[in-house]
Amino acid sequence: MKMVASTSIFMCIFLVYTNLYITISSPVCPPPDCSEHAIPIYKEDIDMIQFALNLEHLEADFFLFAALGYGLDEVAPYLVMGGPPPIGAQKANLDFLTENIITEFGFEEVGHLRAIKSTVGGFPRPLMDLSPKNFAKLFNEAFGYELRPPFNPYRDSLSFMMASYVIPYVGLLGYVGTNPNINGCVTKRLLAGLLGVESGQDAYIRGYLYERSKEVVFPYKHTVAEFTIRLSELRNRLAMCGVKDEGVIVPPQLGAENRTISNLLSADYNSLSYGRTPPEILRIVYDTGDEHVPGGFFPEGAGGKIARELLEKHA
């Protein structure tokens, strides 16, 4: 009986000290919060953050349709807000690994849309053209002649990843360009979170293409690296603000510290991310080189105050 009693007392003491240790040693981990006098959301932040919804919507439906065969209307219809369905989006012929990754990317974009709209509000999904015909036109412009057969982003995994090279990077640069102009502590935290994930998506896409950079893309006679170079050059021409876009292979003068020809991450002389303004982004996604003239991925123009005001100035 004495042994049982002693054991029981020991166990009680052990449990008390264990719980006390856990209570003392476990840190308190509240979510990041604004300082006492900080303003959560400045009025001026709202339009700039909402502008990003255009690229987030574009990515969400592009990724979801390619991986699942359906888009935001089925996955999260409340985020569509009555906007029209995308033109030409469809299931892509993806291998198992790529399909899993693109599925993840698609659901990440759903989270981004929800985070933005629940924080600063939003607008209905704009009309978007994700058809093979639209991508074929863009790739023809990049090469300066008509590819035969027409480029189809949904043909296979490599084709889809090259088409994906076209979109997320533009959104990434938009976030970098927006960052200095955001003042609210809540909107700053939102933008930082969005930028982190968009950067990761772009890095994966570029890494996928870099690994295959010397591979000739069937049925064309151009390598993967050449596709990325031509697409980056096209975006620079459309944006008309110098070199802010580079392929996965570059001449040494554009490589890190002018010492590499690999270009897994596109960055400036100091290896800092490039940034773009809303007009630059619209010139690219409209594929017109003019932020006042819609076309390309947004045949009726992008949504939100910034994009609509630019369209009204042209009308």
C-alpha cells in the first residue's frame, strides 16, 4: 500500500510540474496586430489592393479549370459576385504531379480572392478570355510570326506551364509596385501575404521551365528557354518601361552580379524584384500596349476603379 501511495504522490507531483513547465515555457502566439495608433486601412489603399483582383481572378480560373475542369463558379461562387464566366477556359492534359501542383495554385488563388474581398471589398469577376485562340495570338506576337499549329496552353503539361509563365509574374510585379504606396497596417499585412505566395508560385513555374530550358518544344523548333525569352521581351515591349522581365536564361550582364546565365528568379541589378504600375500591367494583360484600350485577357476591360477610370479617359 505504501508503494502504491508513494507512486500516486509522485505521479501527481510530476503532472503538476509538467503542466507548470508547459504553461511557463509555451510562448503566447497571437496573430500579428496593428500597433496602438496605427490605422488599419487607409482609404487610398482600397483601390490599389482591389486592382489586384483582376490578376487573382485570371489566375484562379486559369488554374482551376486546367486542373479540375471547372472554375470559381463551382468552387466559390460567392466570390464571382455575378461576373460572367471566362471565355474558353478548359481542362488541361496534365500529368499527375503538374495537376496536383496546379490544383494547389488554383485553391491558393481562391484564398487570395477571399482575403482581398473580405478586407477591402471587391467587384464582380470581369470578363476574361482564357481561350486557346487568345494564348495563340499572344505567342504569335512573341515570336513575330504565326506558330503552326497554333499554340494551345491546354495541350500538355509543358504547354500549360509555359502559358502559366505569362500570368502570375505580372501579378507579382504589381504587388511589388504597389507596396511603397500602401499605408494601412492591415493592408500592408495582406499585401505581404499575397506577395509571398505569388512569388512562390512564380518561382516554381520558372524552376520547372529552367529545368527544361534546352528542351525543344514539340511541334515547334524553339527551346523552352527561347519561349520564355520571347514572352518576356513581348511583355517589356507592351509595358514600355524598360527591362522588368527576363527569361530563364539570360546573358551574363543580366545575371546575378553579372556572373550567371541562369535566371531562376527575375530581378534587377541588386537582385531585387522589379515592380510595375497598374498602367503597365494593363498594357500587358490587354495585349494592346495601351492601358486605355482593352483586349487580350480582358476583352471588355479590367475591373475596379483604377482600370475603369483609365477606360473612361479613352471613351
